[in-house]
Amino acid sequence: MKRRLVALSLFASAQPALAAIDIVFDYSADTSGFFASQVRKDSLEAAASAFEARITDILDAITPGSGGNTYTLSALHPSGGAEIQLVNQPIAQNEILVFVGARAQSPLGVAASSFNGSGSQTFLDAVRSRGQAGVLATPATDFAPWGGSIAFRASTEWHDDHSTPVAAGRADLYSVAVHEIGHLLGVGSAASWDAQLDNGDFLGAHAQAVHGAPVPLANDGSHWASGITSTINLAGSFEASMDPQIANGVRKPFTDLDWAALQDIGWQVTPVPEPQTWIMMMTGALLVLAVARRRARG
């Protein structure tokens, strides 16, 4: 049994107490030292914390089987080289494991994940679904990834610090991390996303309620159409995180439309963000409150 390889990109130049999912970054594949800077790690952790504060699903652990029951978790190597392959790698309850690094590539970020397995259907279904029955439905109504990888473009002039306004002429690391985590969580990649596509539009009920109509998609079917805007906490008008590009000097957090897409593909999302993730936008700059450091592998 094999899931398709997911490779989605953004084109253009202390764990919260009530959080359920735990996005754990593994820096062991960062052979170029892109994340040697603590500031860059902090921005990545802040991006993960935004999701952890609002997603309340409980994901079952992935546990190696016995006999002929086996699986391989695979992802694009984030710093180049051979694909990462984890054979019978245990994944803890609620954990989403993400390898990160930087490589020579055209997009600012690329997210990738795949799964292969053999054995009993009961075993494979347990690995795939992580206790989320909708993953196994036809059509799928839920998504429960093991994790994957995110590769950032090594040559970019990055704005590293999520807690300061984005400098002119620089790409915001925090914004690209948020976008790529969104892909790993199924926006543009989950079967439950694909089940709601029709003639270039996304028909998810939550997204339509926010947008007021079917949401136009980019040609790849994995992003909102360029320039799609939405509110943040029901206020303002901001370019959505999950459209296919970001300009230099701009910060793009998840908008209400982006959160609605996660709900439509099966995630349980709290209706009101935790206080530390509220978004304050002034002259295009996002001020993100400091978050405690969380555990990370590598």
C-alpha cells in the first residue's frame, strides 16, 4: 500500500498547555547548518505553536507491528541527498515529526511526505488513520499525517526573527514555515482536500462560509488563487497564507479562510485562538508574542 508523495511549495522569491498536536522538529538532516541560528529555530517553533494552540485532535501513536506488519515513513531530504526513510519508526501520540533544513531550490519552501506499508489491512489502516476514522472513509473526510519534511531555499535573503517586523527586501521565514506546515497538515495534499475540489474551486463548507462562495484555486489545485484575502479573527482584510506566493517584506499568518480549510479537511480547530497567537497587524507587520521553547529532535 502506498500513499502518493506530497511535494507542495510556496512560490516566490513551551508547548501551550491545552494543545493536542505536538509538531516536533528534527534538525538532524540540516546538514548545511541553516538552523544553527537560535533565532531561526525560534521562528520555526513559533509557527508550529500557532497550530498547536488551536488544533485539538488526538492522534494515536504509530507503533511498529510484528511479523509481516511493517511500514516506511518517507520524506524529501530537506538539505539534499537521498530521501529520508524511517523504517518502523515509532511516532508518539499527538506527535507530528518534521525534518527541516535548506537546499538549492526554486520555491521558498517545499513540504513533502509519503508512507509505504505491508501487512494486514487492520495494521495499515491504524498507521494511516491514527485513530481518525474519516481518513479511511470514501471519500475521505479527515487527515492524520505522521509528519514529513520542509526544505527552505538556502540562497534566499531571509528575515529570521518572527518577533520583529519583516525587513524590506527579505522573505519572512515565519510566514513560509506557516505555509508549509499548512501543506503538511493537508491543505492541498490530503485526500479529504481533493474530495472537495470542483472545476477549480474548493467547496469545503467552512471555507465557503468564510469566503461567501466556493473558493477559487490556483492552477495546481493545492493553493488558493493568487491574491485571495480573508479576515483574521473576523477583522480586517489580509492575503491568505495558503495562496501561492509571498512578497518580500511581508508577513502572512493564517487567516480565517486558512483555518476554515483545516476544518474542512477534518481537523478540530478551536473557534477562538489562544491569547498568545492573536494576530496584531500594524502597517503590514505582525507582532507575535514570545512562546516558550518546545522539545525538538536533532
